[in-house]
Amino acid sequence: MRHIQDASGDSLMTFISDSVRQGSTVLTDGWGGYNSLSNKGYTHKKIILSSTGDPAHISMPGVHQVASLFKRWLLGTHQGAISEDHLQSYLEEFTFRFNRRTSGNRGHVFKRLLEQSASTSPVTEAAVTHGYNWNQAK
């Protein structure tokens, strides 16, 4: 997950080209910002929710699940008191937790978190404002 400034085609294409391998099929809603996907080497499959008659949780269940859980997590954990400067950090923490939600061994997850914290140089508040640059840490 990544915080982007707007839903323009340029912002969306930058995110997609950084995150999705060319040649992949990208499933989207009918938003016009995705119209150049086919020209960029992706197979574009649109699902226009208003024309399917199905609610979002039926047409795009994975997207709906992640978005609804993220909103609930923000409201529950942060009580709605979030800072725009830290949106990327919130997304990264949520992604970490979401990807490990079905882990059968919580001790292993904690061990991996400790290993990561020991092998990563100190992180300052300035470094995490607007998201931490993980490529810089390597």
C-alpha cells in the first residue's frame, strides 16, 4: 500500500509501475485514471461497479476487505487522530499486521520484528514523516 497525492493517471501509473510487474493483469474499477494501463504493458480488466448490480464486497472482495479493515483499524487504534504527514507509516504498519494476521505462531512474528529492529539502523521521526525510505536502509 502506498499513499499517493491524488487519483490522477500520472500518480496511479507511477504507483502501478513501481508495484506491479509489466504483463500482469490489473483489475480496476471504471476510474479514467487507469485508462493508459494497456499502453504501459499491462492487461487491463475493468469492473464498473455501478453496471454490475453487485455491491463492492462481491465484485472486488479483496480490495473491499483491505479498505474496510484499514478504515476500522485507523478509527479503532488511532481514534481518528491521524496526521497526514504519517499516512505512509500508517499504511506500512497496517500492511505488516494484515500480512501476518493468520500467523499461527505469534512468537515467530515477534522474533522477526526483533530481528528487523536489530538489523536496521535507528529511525528518526524525520525519517518516517511521509513514509520511511526502505531502499535507503539497505
